[in-house]
Amino acid sequence: MSSNQRLIVPYTTLWSSENNLPMPIVERHGYGIGYADEIAADRDTYGVLWQRTLSRPREGRPEFGNVHSLRQRRAMRRLLCQVCSEPADRTDDGMLWLLPDYREDWPNWPEGMGNVEPPVCRACVSTSMRLCPKLRKDGGAVIRVREYPIIGVRGLVYASGTRQPVAVEDRTIGFDDPLVRWVRAVGLVRQMLGCRIVPFEELAEPDHQLVVVPQLMEGA
């Protein structure tokens, strides 16, 4: 890559300077888990505990494949493109998503699936298909989604231990599941309903010439 080219880094990508902050997990008797030094910002509007992560985009090296939990949450809540952080593409046919192509997994895939990947804009589809190793390996599917309610979180589930809570498994937890009180979330989940797989030809648009991620806005 020449010196005048800019490395394309998805907005939700974790950077090497954004190491996790100290997270002293304790049991909140009768409620689940929390941090020993918990503050209000450690939980979202649903009352779910979130992983602590520094916000230092563009500092250090991009860790492709690792996701910054707070930028993922912001992109999912505000329906921003996971690559450039601009508003994702929405038409009368629905919001635009780009996912690894697993349509052989079940009939009508990805209908009903819980998804942690934020949506995309049209201009970033071809860039992602060209540069993302997972999409190059598995192929990509462009999907219009008519309904996409926030239904839960992805995170590490804990159980009560002798001295302190014990990490048990990483999984998706719905907000109506009592286990949500025992999860340390790393990603917001939307359910995909009314899905239609779209031919790539329908999305022909020039690539972006970008991307380094902007700073995470307060109150995201």
C-alpha cells in the first residue's frame, strides 16, 4: 500500500490501543452480576451490564475480526453502516445487511435469525466483499430486512461461584430471559424478519474512498 493510500478500517473494528478496562465482576445477590466499582455508564437502557472498553479509534493497529463493543452497540441502535458509520441503506424493501452466505443452513435463511452484525450502506457492500477475509471465504449475501427489532445481547454468561461469579459460556440472551442479569454483554442483537436476498447487481454503486473511524459520540 502506497503512503498516500488510507487503510480501510470498518467503524466497528477494535484497535490495539482499546484494551479492555479492569472489570472486577461480583455477584449482586438477588440480581445477578455487576462490577465492584460499577457506575451508571456500565449498563445500557435495558439495565444490562456491558464490557468495559476504551475508545481510542485510529490509535495502534486495527484488530480485524475483533469488534469494539460500544461502537457495535451504537451502530446497531442507530442503524449505522458498520464500515463507514454513515446511515445504513433503507428503502421501501427494508434495511440493508451484508452477511456471510449461510443460506444452506435452513430454509428461508436468515429469516428469524438473531444477528450481531450492524447493517451497511450500499457503497460499502463491494468494498466489504473485496476486502473482508470471511466474506471472501464463505461468500456474501446481501439482504433486505423489513423488520429488525432489538431483542437481546451477545455476551459472556456467568454463574454463582464459591468466591466470585464464574464465566460459563458465550451466547445470545434475550431481554426476557432471566439469565440476562448474569451476562456481560459485548454486542447488541437484532432479529431479522421479512428477509429477502438481493442480487448484487441491484446494488451497483461506486466504492467509498475511506475509511478511518470517527470518535465514538457521547451518549451512544
